[in-house]
Amino acid sequence: MEDDSFTNLPTSHLLGSVPAVVTEEKSPKNYEVPEASMQTFPPASNARGSGVGSSSSNRGYQTMEAPTDGVEQQGPPNTWKGVFSVSSYVQYFNVDTDVVVNRLMSSFYPIGGNFFSMIDANPDLYGLVWIATTLVFLLSAVGNCATYLMLKHADSSASWSFDVGYVNAAAVSIYGYAIIVPLGFYFLLRYLELSASLIRFWCMWGYSLFIFVPCSVLLVIPVEFLRWLIILGAGVDSACFVTANLKTFVGGGDLNIVLVASFLLQLALAIFIKAWFFP
């Protein structure tokens, strides 16, 4: 009898026993699983659970925010690798044809004075090199052609030979002017403690020479009066272009002598072109 009573006892609470049927059902609890996020750690629900967790989350963890637009809008990295490295100057030749044409056209307007604001985002040296090189070849070629026409106009039987010295004179004068003059004004303004940019000066002075390209072709006309009229008009236009844009750095006042010097130098270049290549 005692053995039968023990066998009727429930054995589900005994250690190691496995109940065959589970009849007790528990209602599921409503538990919200916090959303996992790489941007907020720990989850907000855990932080609300206790005051310690809330304070630790403020002190120990910070929200990982997406990068702001300011970082994406930064300019290209500085690629300057030294004065004597060719790769340092590649960025100044990365310019579209439309941009170059627009800057060439703006160089014809002598009183605009907004050239530096136009090139502020991307000053280039392509215009300086291309315009100076084109002008060198034109002056040497067209200058010889003009000399031939003037010689034949005076004496049709006179002999004529190509003057190679025109090439050397054009290269020294044009390249020297386009490089040395902006460099001199840059150091002058820096000495006067004024803001100046050498690359922008080279860019502006290079485009200021473009008006002499079509002008040199017109100087073939064998009429001395028209030649002087053409070259002086081009010289004044180019000088006004340089002076109006340089004024944005100088600002007038007691430094007007700097503007006068830039005007006279540009006009002197025009007179030199006429006197040497188209005598």
C-alpha cells in the first residue's frame, strides 16, 4: 500500500525528471524589443530603465551622426608637391574650353574689373602659356611678313630674307613680360602688406595679352597711321583691363602709383611690339 501511494505522487517537480505533458500555459507578456541601431548605443529603452543607465549613456556613449554637408563640400586636396615638381602645376591646366573662351572674351572689356571674381574658384595657367606662345609665333611670323610687304611697297626689286632674330626677340619679350611683371607686382603688394595671389596675377596678365593676338594680324596692313592706331588702341584696352582688376587688390588711395605703373607697363609693351616687330 505504501509503495502504491508513492508511485501516485507527481514527479514533475523532481530534479532530473522530464514531464510528458505540460498542461500549464502562461500568457505571453508584452515586451517591446528595442530597435538595434549603429547610430545610438545603448538603445533608448535601456537608458530609460534606470537612472544610472541614463547618466552613463550621457557620459560614456555619444551618438554617431552622419557626416555633415560641410565635409562633402570641401575643395579638392592640395596637390602641391614643390616648386620643381611638374605634378604641382597640373591642377592649373585642368580647365574646360568654354571656361577659357569666356575668360578670353572678358579680357576685351577694359572697365569690368571682375576678372578675379570670375577665376576665384579655378585660376588657370593654361591661358598664360597658350596666349604667350601663340603671340610669340605670330609676332615672329607676321612681323617678317609685314617687313616684306613694306619693303616690296617701297622697292619691288629689293631682296628680302626671313629674320630669325624675330623669334628670339618675341620669346624673350613676351615670356619675360608675362612672368616677371606679375611676379614683381606680387612681391610689391606683399611688401606693402596687401593680400595678393601669384597664380591669379599670372592668370590675369596672361589673358590681358590676348588682345595683341588679333592686333598683330591687323598690323600687316602697310599703312603706318593705321598701324599706330591699332596698336595704341589695343595697348590702352589691355592696360585698362589690368588696372581695373588690379584695383581690387590695391584699393586706390595712396597706392594709385601702383595702378599707374601697371597701366604704363602694359602700354609700353604695346609700343615695343609696334616699334620692334612692325617698324
